[in-house]
Amino acid sequence: MTTQTALADLQTLPVPPEVLALDARDPLAHKRGDFLLPEGVIYLDGNSLGALSRRVAARVRGVTEQEWGEALIGSWTLGAAQGRDWMALPDRVAAKIARLIGAQPDEVAVGDSTSVNTFKALAAALGVAPPERRVLLTDADNFPTDLYVAQGLSALLDGRFELRRVPAGEVGAHLGADVAAVLLTQVDYRTGRCLDLAAISAQARAAGVLTVWDLAHSAGAFPVELNAAGADFAVGCGYKYLNGGPGAPAFLYVARRHHDRAPVALSGWMGHADPFEMARDYVPAPGARRFVTGTPMVLSLSALDAALDAFADVDLQVLRAKSLALTDAFIGWLDPACARLSLELVTPRGHHERGSQVSYRHPQAREVMAELIAAGLVGDFRTPDILRFGLTPLYHSFADVYRAARGVQTILEARA
Ligand SMILES: *Cc1c(COP(=O)(O)O)cnc(C)c1O
């Protein structure tokens, strides 16, 4: 069998009965029908851009044609009873996200990008830290935007805070008396390694250090318990596991104990206690709503709002169990071939250290991923040598994962 025929058949590759049995027992199997997944493609990239849910497509059409097209400006304030409450949309979406991250609804603000929210969170954290603490600690290999935003804020504050970058594994040892806050991404975007949010938050708290968590690859992938962990601030992404669509609004979490003291760096009118009073001075709205800056992005917020309904009846422990079963299966199916195919697993095998992706190092990772994508198996290449496969427990089946593992093996065997 040539590579071409092998891969042409990938989507319909026969799946052994024991794999079909896993799908038959999957309590989330019915969720797949909520999504419009493209034909002929195995899409393992929901950690970069989540798939389109059917209810999103319908909602965006309704918001555009009726709420905007017909009701026009009335839709800002018609009221929740008519389902036209654009003003309250950020709060409605915040409540849905709060459940997924272990927060109260009034601790979450929705809008802007993750990058902008990282700025807001860092400025708030540095603003409540004791003045003698002058270090902002972060993972040296953090996601680029986290590092860039921290650099920009540090420059804006005239170098009053030193940005100290250390390896993620050494963060604990650097939580000293000079550290104001620590900025960490829970799941590493390359390796899929998941940090112990509860343990690190507790350690930071004991050391008097504020935590700022980036949950881009956590929210919607597995349960996050920010309040139980005593976390201080967090941000996350709307378009990855939350499936809110390209450029979907992001979220910001601010623990209640900080609401009255944390400075709102981007104090816009939509975070004012009474925006249409048009007062001369900023008076913050109650709770995290004060961190909403400008006019709600209604079209994209509506898409995210509808996308989040897919989680409404999902037990997050069940979601986590399925995610681990999918990643275990993928790893297990590729394990016997790894050495022969120059694949090196970089995702931890330990469940408590794993997000919802599987990554391998390969010397020709860039070319290999291009071939996989051309063959209809969509993952990501990440510099310098990472093949990344995102597994989304809401819409992936074990059959998908089996076929994907076979596809990777087929492409690599043809190259070997
Ligand atoms: C995807 C991602 C972001 C995205 O930031 P944007 O402002 O939405 O572009 C931020 N942080 C991490 C860790 C990410 O993986």
C-alpha cells in the first residue's frame, strides 16, 4: 500500500472492535453531533481554534439579522425577557465561564483578547502587591504574548518591577520575599505539560506572592478550580477549547478579595458603575465587571455565548476522564513505533501532569506536519521541532484518535 492510498483511506480506515467499543461506552459521544466538523479531515487542532458548533452558526445569523438588522440600537437595552440584552452579554458569558474555571460569576470579566487581559491582570496584581516586592516572576519559556505583555508593562512602569524569567520547574524555588507576582501558563503550549495549579498557588500564597494564571489551554479542556486553589488572577482564551470562534473574546478572573483594591488599568466606560450617567470620573462597577473596558463585542460575544451552551450539561470530571482516555490511547497506539520513527514523546505520561494534547519531537517536524495536513490530518507544528495534536473531549471519538495515530505512523514510515 502506498502512502497516498493509505492516507486517502484514512477517514474510513477500519477501526478495530475494541476501539468502537470505547466509543460506544463514551458518555460524551452524543456531543459530537453538536459540531459541524469538516468532511474528510481529522481535526486535532481544537487547542488552536475550536470547531464550529451548530448553535453558534444559528445564533450569529439571528443576532445579525434580527437583533442588529431589525432592532438596531434597541437591542442594547430591550431587556433579558426579549433575549436582547447586549449590555449584559459580558456578564452572561462570564457566568458560563465561571463554572468551568471554579469561580463565581462576579469574579469573571469577558471581552478583549487574552493578551489585553494579561495586561489588565498583571497591572492589577502589581497594584495590590506590597510595595517592597519588586519582581515579576515568570516561566522563561512562557507563551510569547505573556512574555511580551510583561515586558511592555515593566517598561511602562519605568523598570520599577524586574521581570525575572526562570525555568517553569524552578518557579517554586524563586518565590522569594522580593517577588510581587508570578505569571504562569498552566498547560505548556508545546509539550502539553500541566502545572499543579493548586500546589503552586498554595506555595505562592504562603510566600506572599500573587498568582496570575494563563488558562488558554485549560478552560474547557478540564475542570479548573481557581477559588479552591486560592488563585488570585487568571486569564484565558475564548477560541480554543471554549469554541467561541476565531478571535473570540477572552476572559479575566479576579478573586473577590481583590475587587476593591486592585487597580483597573484600562478603566473604560463599560466598566463604570453607571456608563450612561456619563459622569466625569470613573467609579468602578461592582465585581469583575469593572475590568470590562469598552463596548461589548456583540457578534463575537454572542458566538461565544452560544458555544458555551455545549458545556451546560457536561460533568467536567467526565470531560477530564475522556480527555485522559483519548490522550492515553493516542500515546499507547504510537508507543511501539516511536523509536523506529524518530518520535520522542514530550508530553508527560502522568495524568496529573498532562493537559489535553499530545506532542512529539521529530527532527523534521515542520515537513512532517505539512504532509499530515495535506493528507487531512490537521495538527500543529511548533518551533523548533514539535508535532502537536490537540484532543478535544467534546467532539473527538476514539475512532478519530485511532485513525490519527495510524496516519502519523503511515506518513513517518513512508519517510523512513
Ligand atoms: C493562545 C494563547 C494566547 C492567545 O492570546 P491572544 O491575545 O488571544 O492572541 C495567550 N496565551 C497562551 C498561553 C495561549 O496559548
